[in-house]
Amino acid sequence: MAMVDYYRPLRLNQIDSSLQEEIKRTCGVDVELCLECGKCTGGCSNAHIFDLTPRKIVQLVKLGDEKRLLNMDSLWTCVSCQLCVDRCPSHIDIPRIMDYMREKARKKNVRAQRESIEIFHELMLDSIRKTGRVAEAPLALKHNLRTRQYFKDAELGGRMFFKGKLNPLSPKVKNVKQVKDLFAQTIDKKEG
Amino acid sequence: MTTNLDKKALVVGAGLAGMEAAIKIGQAGYEVYLVEKENTMGGVTGQLFSSFPRWENPRELVDNRIQTINQIEKIRVLTTTTVQSARREGEAFVVDLQKADGQVEQVAADAVVLATGFELMDVSVYGEYGYGIYPNVVNSLEFEDKLREWSAAGSKADRPKSIAFFKCVGSRDRSKGNPYCSKICCMYTAKQAGLTKDLLPEAKAYVFYMDYRAAGKEYEEFVRSVIETKHVRYVRGRPSKVLPENGRLVVRAEDTLMGVPIEVEVDMVVLASAIVPREGTRVLAGMFGALTDQYGFIENVPFELRQTGNGVFFAGACGFAVETAGAQAQGAAAAADVVALFNRVPQGVK
């Protein structure tokens, strides 16, 4: 993989197109079908907090800029809601690209740029591993403690609690062992 | 009703549109003078290596039309002949035709079809692209010859490994006096880039574009197939500069989708130059009292699409950039106007 030199304009002929081909081969996603219309970004539930929006992510695959794709904040703030692929006129499966790049980031030990995102994912997976589900209230509380933002979203959390939208407990699914077996099959055994 | 088969028509220009007009008028039984300044018929269509959107050989179309013309006795083909002057006599024209040997032949025509075609803008005015300075910066008609050359057997050693195609060179450019879209460049550039990948499979092809305009039957599918199955790389942005570097050419542009400056090393740059009217068209139009617009393209009279003056009609790219099928259709439509004029009967009140 030829590295992109960030001190010079990108030379298209020097980039390695293997990322585009790799994603076509492994994920079955052909980014050449992209019409560059931006409907993915327009529909994305989180685009306003993304550093790179879905259309740009597809474009970066074409440009073979693996470094930026592995280091982007969006990699960890994408919630895989599937709106982009659902609305895409070419049905380009961007969440599949995101999954693939997240796996690749873990394999290459590329961490999220913001520590709080790492902590969030760690706590969320921890909750799933132990109980088989995500308990929102304990997750939010633990995240606030770990990131030392003790009163973050406290007002919102309070209102949600009194409306019965937040369960302060962590109920378990019936068969937690099955969930644990799933975790055992993942590439990243310890942290999930 | 009486039909007067003594009427005669003059068609100026034996490209696709002019040939079609001559064929249809001749088939209706009228005498036609088909005047062509070059020594062969076929015009620009005859120079093309392939056509869109079906990758057909335009030579087959041109040869078929020439064959058809040769079978129509009423058509008199006058190659290497130009219109020297024309004057109106009653409803008709008296036209002086100048032949290659300098001889002048005077003919009378009751109707005229102007089909003088187009030329490419002289893009050497873009100093930043280096046309006329770097030998490997060519315009799109010159590139058709390159494609023909590469399709023939021969040494592959000196063939380019990478080619950049620039769209909108001279088109959509107010600073160069051409605010209009030349209409056909999106399609022929896709064609040329696709053929590059067919003929030189190892080569890279980059198309620099602001957008691609593919409004026509099978047009969008054609452009997408070039991108998706022939793997031509479309880069959104209007190139800013061509620089020589180590015997190659470096193209500088912005990838406007990412907002980053980019460069690409290529061996050849193909400029999709703006379609402009031929230099002589405005003068010729003046001789026949035909209308022209601010650029020198022939303009129609109100409500009549192929008529530009009293007894004067036009077809093909002398009116505006048009694809081969459109040129042919306009030729036939102009012929219908001529035949209708020759058969006009007094119209009473219904």
C-alpha cells in the first residue's frame, strides 16, 4: 500500500487502488457505482457530527486513502442505521464498508482519535457481554464517570427517567451463555 | 395540384446532414446540387473512429449514405467546390460555384440547404493546457486519429500508459466568450476514454469533469458502463494546469468531491474543445440572407425550426452542436421543408 504523502497534492496515479478492489472482493461493495449525489449524507442520522460524511467515505475508498479512513472519527460515530444504503440509488452498502474498516482498524491496532469514543464502545460491549443487552442508563452513568463528565446529559436523563424511558437496572437476556459464545468467536476476544 | 419537378435545390456541405438532405430531396424527384469544399463526402462523421451510444463504425453509415447518393440520378455531387457568391432572382437564387481548377459554374436554385457543419475551437488560447506547445496535448478530433492508429496492428512501444481527458475546454467559459455547453463532448469523451481502455487495456484513463450531461436514449447507461465496466476514472474538477515533468505531463486540478488539490501523471492530454461554427458560415449565410446568432451559428426564423430565410434552410452542426443521429434527422427535416416549398398549393379559407 503506497502511503499518501500529506505534504504534497495527492497524485492519483501513485495511489494504490487495491483498497477499492479489496472492498469489492471482500464486502461485495462496488464504489464505482457511486453517482456522487450525496443522498447518503443527506439522509445520514449522524452526518452533522461526522468528520467525514458517507459520500466522502466512498470517495476516499476510490482515492485509496486508507490512513484517513482508519483514523476518521466517523468510523466510531457511525451507528450503522443503514439509512445511507437504504436511500442510495446505486444501493452501495456503506455500513458494510464501515464494518470492514472498523475490523481493519482493530486488526492494525488503530485506536479512535477521541478517548471517550473508545470508552463508550468498551462499556457498551461490556454491557452486552455481561447481560446480552445494552442498558442505557448504567451505560450513560459509567461513561460519565469514566470520562469525568459527571453531569453530562443529567437534565435530559432525569426527564427521561421520570417519563419511564430509562431503566436504571441492567436486566439480563435469558441465555447469556449464547452471547458469550458469540464473543468467543470474534477476532478481538478480550475487548470484543 | 401540379408538381413542378423542374425545381432545383442547392445543398452546401456534404457531411451527414447535407447528404441526408440531398438524398431526401433527390428521392422526391428534384434536382440537387450537393456542394462540398473537401474532395470527399462525409464531413466530420467520416473522420470518426467510433460513435456513441452503440460503439458503431461511423464509416459504415457514411459509406451507406454515399452509396445511396450515387444511386440517385437527380443528385449532382460537386466536391472541391465552394460557393463564391449568390444573388436572388425572383424567388430563386443564382449561385456561382468555384471549382478546384478555378473555373466558376453558375447554377440556379429554387431552395438552399446550408449544412456547413462545425469546427473545434482553437484551444491554444488556454496557455495553461499547453495545446500547440506539448505535442501530446491534442484536441478530440486529433484523438480520433490516434484511436484509429492504435486499433491497427503495429508496435505498441510508444503508446501512452495514461491519458487524461479534459471536458469543457472552451465550453461553459464566459472568459473565452463561449458560455454555452457544446452538448456532445460528454458523450464523445466517454466514448474516447472507453475506447482507450479497450485498445490499451494496460493504460489508465482519467476524465476530468464538472458534471456529465447524458440526456438521450441509452446515453446515461453508456457513460455509466464506461465508468463501471471499462473502469475509466472520472475525477470531478476542471483542470487548472498541465506541467511537463520527466518527459511526462502532470495535470493539476481539484478533486471537488473531497475539496483537495490533486495531481496525476499522464502521457497524453485530450482536450474536448468547444464546438464553434465554421469560419465561413457567417459570410455564406449573408449571401443567402440567412440568420446567424452572436456566435455565428445559423439561426431559425420564428416557428420554423429548419428555415433561416426565404427559401433557405439549414441542417446539422452549422446550427449548433449535434450528434450524428440528430444531424441526420435535421437533414431529413430540412429536405421535407424544401419538398413542401416546391409543392406549395394556394391555401384557401377552410
